[in-house]
Amino acid sequence: MSDARDAVCNVCPRHCRIAEGGTGFCRARRAEGGRVVAGNYGRITSLALDPMEKKPLAFFRPGSCILSVGSYGCNLRCPFCQNDAISQRGEGEVGCRTAAPAELADLAERLGRERGNVGLAYTYNEPLVGWEFVRDCAVEIRRRGMCNVLVSNGCAEAEVVEELAPLIDAANIDLKGPSQEFYDWVGGSFAAVCRSIEILHRAGCHVEVTMLVIPGRNDSDEAVDAVASLVASVSPEIPLHVTRFFPRFQMADADPTPVATIHRLVGRAGRVLSRVLPGNC
């Protein structure tokens, strides 16, 4: 039972009520001094120099590489999560190092000189549950003339996305399914994700969308038609990655998506979108 003194988190549509010292559903945000803060601020679990295409971004700085950083926590509970070792963990459940925004930006700049790095990508876990760190890093990266990339489930309140959007050069948003019914399964808000795509695109950010195709869940013609139509309603030029599922996390016993299914759905989505790509094939 919640207490009137609980702090309310307004980062995502869950609006968790958190008792002092406790954490929200995402495991990353905690109540401290009567307000909700990012408990994972500056806590780094993953750091790697990746090809831009791995984000995946096919039409933003192709052939370049980008320093990619992740923390812990996520506000969804996808049973097919590919990064559950960090996204489905909280503080003390995964190894971390601490890094300040300026420190990461300095590293990105040095790697730019040495290895052609073009910026910093916020990825691996769900970056928006620690959006303040994304914001602060993004400011430092912009000061150095480099680019910011966001890889996100997009399930956040408009105010968060609107504050970050002017700082983000490119984003890949996971549109996991065609309806709120699908998002009930993963614990998110379909409307919030659609709104995030619109906000980022309207702000001039290069946006690409990924749909992970789960056999028996969102692999029908109707599902991809709905997703493609929704993306096209924002812009038919937004690239859509129709991506193959491999067994992971709570779906480790499931079968991978047949390659033929991916190619069929790519063809259908291509009826309304100009750039549709198969992924993981």
C-alpha cells in the first residue's frame, strides 16, 4: 500500500510511487530526499566501440563507428529481452564502474582522433530510465562537435523526450508490436512509444524504427501492416528494420523466427515505406 509521502516518478507512463530509499519498477530510479532521482546516473555496465549499423542505424553515418555506453535497468519486462543481464537488473546485481559525462565525452573525442569514432550512443539497457545522464553527456558531446545516438524502447513521457530531442542526432526506437494489447504483454505503453517517434522526427532527429518479429506474437501480415502504416503516418521515409528473433531470457526454449517470415514481412512493409530492411538474417 502506497504512502502519501511516497515520491512519484514521472519519467514513464508507469508513474511509480516510490517509498524513501526504494526503487521503481525499472530498478534504476529511486526516491531520495522526497524526490525521484536516477540511481544509475554515471553507473556504466557496458562500453564498446560499435559499428553504427549495429545500433541498428543503416542511413546515419554509414560505415562509421560510435562509442556505445549502457547502464542498468529498464521499464519494460520483455520476456524475449536480448540484454537481460543488465536491463533486468538493479544496483548491486551487476558490475558497474562510475564515469562522469565529461569523462565519457573526452574518451569519445580521443577515440575520434585514434579510431574514427563519431560520437556517443546511449544503448544496451533502456537509456531513458536514466535520461538525466543522457542529457548531460549529450551536452558534452555536442560541445566537442560530435553526435549523439539514442537506442531506446521509446516508452517515456513526452516531457522527457522533448527535452532530449534537440540534443539527439539519430535514434533507433523499438516499436515492439502493433497495439496496446501487445504492449500489455511486455508492460509498456504503445501510445507513448508512437509519440516518442513523432517527437524525435519533428525535432529533426534522424529516426529509424526496429520491429523484432516474435513467432506467434507479432509475425502476422496484419501486425506488420499496422506497424508499417503507423511509421508511414509519421514519414514514409523512416527506415524500418524487420528483425529476426533468437531465443533468449524467458523465451530461451522458443524457436527463432524463420528467415522466410522476415522476408515476407519486409515485402509487405515495403508497400507503404520506402526503406525496409531485414535484420539478423
